[in-house]
Amino acid sequence: MILKLKADKLGIVSSGLCLVYCLAMPFLFLAKTCSATTCSHAPMWWQLIDS
């Protein structure tokens, strides 16, 4: 019973992280494309995470 509860919590956490990832990635790709092609200045938050 305890093992099942831990597996459920692990599933909830991993699906929550997947949701955050799936919501954030299009914006990150858009910012990278914009900063590389048409925009004259990349957003400050992009400059902080872009290496």
C-alpha cells in the first residue's frame, strides 16, 4: 500500500514537470528564433539563460 502511494506521488510530480516543460518550450523556441532573426535585442531573460 505504501509503495503504491509513493508511485502515485512520483507520477503526479513527473506529469506536473512535463506540463511545465510543454508549456515553456514553445516560448523559449520562439524567443530564440526571434533573437536570431528579426528582433534587434533579445529579451533579458533569454540572455540570462542563453549560453
